[in-house]
Amino acid sequence: MESVSVTPEASRKSKPDKDRQRNDCRIFLPLTPPSPTEGEGPSDSYFFADPKPGNAPPRTPGEVSFAARGRAMALVTIAVVFACLGTNGSVHAWPPDWLAHRQTSSPWNIASPTFGGLQVWTDELVYLDWRIQRNTVSGHYRLLDDQDYRQAWGTFQHCRARLDDLKHERQLAPMQGTVVIVMHGLFRSRHSMSALVEALREDTDWTVINVSYASTRAGLEQHAQALAKVLDNLGPEVNTIHFVAHSMGNLIVRRYLHDVDVGRGGGWADPRLGRIVMLAPPNQGARAAEAFRHVVGLEKMVGRSTAQLARDWDELSETLATPAGEFGILAGGKNDDQGRNRWLDGDDDFVVTVDETRLAGAHDFLILPVYHRQIIKDPLAHQCTVRFLQHGYFVSPEARHPLPIDVSPSP
């Protein structure tokens, strides 16, 4: 009778289906071949790692410690998020400005790199490229140098005192003459305006200040208050202030002008105010934002300022002033009736329509063939911006296209 050699593989194939299905779940893991023993050849075999918990290799103390730290950090993060959101879903300071109001000595600091302030930091003082920022969650402040390294933190007074010391040590002169304030738009940071800032610095001898604010963490009124603090801290030797703003940054400038005028009883304009260039401004609201007005939890997800654009434009527009000085508007579009976004009526830059950018009283108006996000990086837009700030027109005096009071569409 012929003998039949049954290999382990054949033995497994002869098992019932249920057993075979269990074995199919096993994982082949390569092993370092063991040293051959006498009478045996080298082994290139693999072994089956059964996924049953009982066969799992024990974790090292380092792995256990790492997993425990990970769970702890996750719990702390969840607790902080819920504490910051509160029961009504609105963001508030937690702890409630506990560090901003402490009158203790300045906290110990290690100069450390930062991202420069993204969506939780708002500038309240900017000196050249140095800045004092407020954290919209904790309420504490920090001082960043021109390389975005943290040089101090604690209260505003602590940071201001440290900045004054550093200015004295390094013999930094105060800002004077003409200053250009640059404001980014919604969901962006000051880094998005870097190309425009460089163009302004190369083509003029003015001081250019790139302002950062937490666009998704507060409403327009809070952003306007922070802008007011930036202007108050420019120093007495600054005599002219120009503005260049992109998208929602223009609404913050207009809200600031309204609040200052109302606060002084009306009919007042800052004598330092120069010209303003508005890049793709939603001066008449934004239908693209209104499409999200019925989204549940909109304010929690994208901030109060976005919710204001989407749901409260009629009320919001009453608090936006028309600049008393010369201002020009650069809009993006194709200069036709179709635009780039089929969901918007008329010409548009994919986010804001040309009609939505218009504001009665504009000293000049120009449409450029760019998208909403590209206009801040477009070289032609940079040239037009510098020319308007210097001379009051985008192209030439003859090509100037003002917007009279009676052509602006109703909000």
C-alpha cells in the first residue's frame, strides 16, 4: 500500500470550512531565520500569528506609558473643547481671562518658535513685525518677535513692558510717517497676505503692518475692537494710515470706522486716515455665505462672523460705515454676465459677485481676471494697489471709474 505524506498545509485544507475560515484570518509574519542546528538546513519558514488576544505579544513598559499618555491627552483635549464651547455652543474665554487680569510678576519664558498666530490669536499691538497677541480661548497674551518666536507671555502689560525693554536694548526707533495696515480675510491668516506685503514694502518707503486676527473665533464687532487697539498703539509719530484689506477684512475696517464715529457722537473722521484699497470685498453681503444660513451649528463650526454674513446681513450692514476718504475697489471676475460660479448670478470671482463688491462713493473701481483667493497674490493687483495708495487711481486719472452714490445696489 502506497504511503501518503500529509503536509501541514494539506492537513489544514482537510479541516471543516469553519476551521479553515478561522485559519484564513491569520497573518503571515516573517521571522529572522534561526541558526541551523546539526542535521538541519537553514529555515526560511514563516509562522502564523493568530489574532486571538491570548497570543498577542505583551506590551513593553514604554508602550504602556505612551498609550496612557495618549489617553490622558485625549481626555484633556475633549474637556477643554467642551469647556470652551459652553452649554450654548458659543465660544467664550476659558478660564475667563484668568491670566489676562493677573497682576503678578511676568511669567518665566523660554523663547520658542510659533506659527505666528492662526485661528486663536488676535493682534492688539503691532510694531513693525513684532506683535502682542491675545488668545481668544484663554485670554492671555504673548509677545512675538519678527521671527515669530515668543519672547514673553502673560498679561498685556507684561508683554508691553518686555517689548519696551527690547526696543531700548536694540535701539529700535518708533514708527513714524505713513503706515499701511493690511488685513486678511475669512479663514485665512496674515501669512496669506505676504506677497502683497512684500510688494508694498518694495515699491514704497512706508511702514507696512500685516495684522492677524482669529477670523473664525469672534464677530465683526470684536475684530473691530482689536483693530482699534492696533491703531491706538501705533504711536504719536504716525500721521497717515492707509488700509489694504481682502474680503471680510474690509468689513472689519468699515465696522471700525462706524464704531469710532458713533463713539464720538457722529460726524468724526480720524485725521490720520488716508486711502483704502478693498480687494474683493463683500460690501453688499455674500450670497455664497447665505447658502449656509440654515446649517445647524454654523456659528460653532465657522464662527460668528461667518454666521453674521449668512444670516444677519440686514442688521450687520447698518453697522458698516462708508469711508469718508478716498477708497478704491478691485473686484475679481471675467467681465461678462456668466462669471466663474454657476450658482451665483452675474459676474463673480467664484465667491463674491462683482455687484456685491460695489459700494457707492468709491473713487475708482476695476475688475481683474482673477479668482477670489488669487487677487491677493496677483502682480497686477499689487501694482494697482500701490498706485491707488500713492495717487488715488488704479490705472490712470483718465481711466478712473468712480461709483456715484446712486449706482450702488441696495443691500
